[in-house]
Amino acid sequence: MPEKLKDFLKRWAITTVGVLVAAHIVKGIDYDNWQALLVATLLLGLLNAFLRPLLLLLSLPLLLLTLGLFTLVINAALLYGVGWLVKSFHVASFGAAFWGGLVISIISLPLNFLTGAGGARIEVHRGKPPERRKSSGDDDGPVIDV
């Protein structure tokens, strides 16, 4: 199985778990059957991949002003849109979408970290730092190795 397909399936499964938890916790988010849940999470994943970056770019001043908290509003809008597009997946109000988006984010964060599906990586290097090459007349300034 290609690596990109594996990553996509991991992210889809994580999103599905997040939406499933949100549907059980948040009043106002519901689905008729498991097929509706899978279609809704697939559509949510596609919107997050293609539409979300554009929305983040367009709302950059608001994101800076709110220190990134406007991202929650964007997540809620996408979840609400999925509820509008998928008829057997129900999102009752924007408030339910907001809290559902928050729950999905909280669930997805540790699952992405544990599975390595997200873009974040933590690396710890121990030991002696690599030697720096010295060339004649090339002084880039002070270097601090931590």
C-alpha cells in the first residue's frame, strides 16, 4: 500500500473517531447511520485539505488579532457546511458545530501525535553537536548550540 494512501487512511480514521466522540458528547450533532458518518468525515477531510488553507489565508488578519482562536470558527464553519451538504449527518446549529469542532480538535491532537499522522514531529538529539566547517573569510556571526 502506498505511503500517501496509508497517511490519508490514518487521518480519515482519526477524524472519524473525533466526529464520533463529538456526536456522542455535543448535543446537536447526530448521524443516521455509520455510512453517513464515513461520508461526512471524508467530506470534512477533503474540505480541511483544500478549502481550509484558503480560509486561513483570507482570514489572516482575524487570526492574528485573535491569536489563532479564529481557527475554531473556521473549523465550526466547515463542520456546519458538512452537516448542510450530507443530509444524513445533522448539525443543528453553528454553536453545536463550534463545540463539535473543538471536541474533534481535542481528540485529533493526541491521536495524530501518537500515530504520526499529523505534520508535527518532535526530535530530540543528544550528544555532541556536529562540527562546523570553517572557511576562510566566511564569518556568519555567533552560533548558539542548544
